[in-house]
Amino acid sequence: MSDVAEAGGVVVRSDDAGTLRFLVVTAKDNPTHWIFPKGHIERGESPDEAAVREVLEETGIQATPLTSLGTTRFSLNEDVIEVAFYLMRYCRSVGSGEGRSVRWCTYDEALALLSFEDIKALLRRSLVLFQTEQQGSAPHGDQTR
């Protein structure tokens, strides 16, 4: 058994109605599983750089990391995979990615669609962190009255 380091992103955007949407993709090894985009950290690459690259490669979406969501661990064949996940803000679509199925889901849709409990926990954490970040960046009204 060996440890494999990966990084990925939970990408969030608001649609025209202001509803938050989360980017999910099908897994490469099993297209019936829905996950967040992720992949190997390359030599000389930081985890957040790898997350940005992996999201772009897998989905054709450019996104900016906002904060770390922590790590998840799972076993695949003889390997233990540790994935550093980042909450990311959608910037723009620049291509088609790797041909995986890609969906922008509401929180409830993503929660129902995601295949693994640890990934669902990342979604729950992402919603809270993104809403907190949004409130912190909103302009504040005049508090002197």
C-alpha cells in the first residue's frame, strides 16, 4: 500500500436567480459515481495549484481557490488516496474538459447526487463557508443612524 496525494475543488457559482450551484462530475473509473473534480498533484505543484489545474482539465472550468476544506482519504486498489480539497469560485468556462459528465447542481441536487458520505460532508462545509465568505464581501450600509 502506498499513499497518493491528490487535490480537488468544490466549485461554486450563483445562477441568474442568485441560487448557488455546485460543480459535480462523474468519476473516471466508475461513471455511475458523482464526485468533485480532483486528481494527482504533480511534482513542484502546490495542492491549490493542482486543484485549479484538475478542475480545468476535467471540466473546462476556470476557478479561483477561496479556502481549504481539509482532506479526505479513501482506498483504491492497493493505494490510500489523500485528497486536499478547496472551496473555489467559478470564473469562466474555457473548454469541454475530459469528456466526463458535468453538472451544475443546487445544494439539494448535489447532496442527492454525490456518491460518497465524505464528499457530501465537503459539500455541507462548502455551503456554510461560501455563504460566510459572501456575507463578508458584501458592502456594509451606513451603521451610524
